[in-house]
Amino acid sequence: MNNDGIVLLLEDNIKILDLNRRMLEKEGLMVLVAKTVAEARERIKLAIPDVAVLDIMLPDGSGLDFLSELRQAGGHVPVLFLTAKTERADVLAGLTAGGNDYISKPYDIDEFRARIMGFIRLVNSGKTKPALSKSASLLSMSELSVALFAVKGMSNKEIADRVYLSESRVKTCLSGVYRKLGIAEEQEKRKLLAERLEV
């Protein structure tokens, strides 16, 4: 399936975060991941997501509070709350704060996938998305995600922490990116990468 979209996952449970990231990447989506509100703020500086999945209880704040920041940064991004808070009052608080949907943990992964893909289809049907540069279109969503962090000047370790891959996997991924884009080993690789991706 070839889908066009960016999803932000704000979740402090690493197992859930990794499961959801892998599932959405298999759907062809670019996934930005954050374990804290502070990390989520950094992610939306990189790219405004098409859909955001927010936990409510986080180490440094609340997904409810971050929602207002996301709205200010990116307009009406569809938001799905995915949280262990299950009381009716919690559901109403999430929806009243501006959330579009609410799933309580534990949750069914197929239902989660269906709801996210429904939002992606809705978003894509309502706007004309800017085309990727010709060079960017050569890359997989995982490669593009790593490449976009690379052009921000991040080290392989910093990129690995953000995309939840090993440093060696990030290095391999970047080597593949440079090869696909025809960037030679001796050249200023990250500068040329930014030029090729037009960012």
C-alpha cells in the first residue's frame, strides 16, 4: 500500500511506541516518535504531522496540554488520544480539548490501524499535498525520516534515539540514502543531502 502521510506518536511506553511505529511504517507512512512533550515539540519543528496520536499521562506533562500547542503550530491536525485513562470523564476531557477520537489501553492494533488510516485518507482527500522533490521520491519513508534528521545536523546516535533504530542501522540507512542520491563518500554529504531534498 502506498500512502502519503506523516504521523506523530507521543507515547512514553517504549513497547507500544515501537509496535505502533512499525505498524504504521508498514503502511507506508512517515512516523515521528516522541516519549515526552518536550520531544514532541522538537518533532513538530521538523514537520507538522497529518495525524497525531497522543498519550495523556506523560513524564513531563499531558497530551491534553500539548494538543493546544500542536493546534497553534499546525492548524487542525486530527488527533487520536491513546491512553490508559478510561473513565467517561477522561474521554470527554480529551474530546472537549479538541481530540477527534479516543482509544483506551489495552487496545486492538487492527482497530488502531483502521482509525489512523481513516484519518490519513480524510486528510489526503481534503488537500493538495506538495510533491516531494524528485530526489526525495527515491527514498522509502524510513530513509526519508532518517535523512531529514541528518540534514538538521544530528549525529547518528541522536537520529537513532529519535527513530528508535540502532546506530548501525541508521548508518546503513544513510549509506543507502547517499547511494540512491548519487552522493559520493568524499563529498560534503549532509550539505548535498539538504540540496537534493530541497530542505
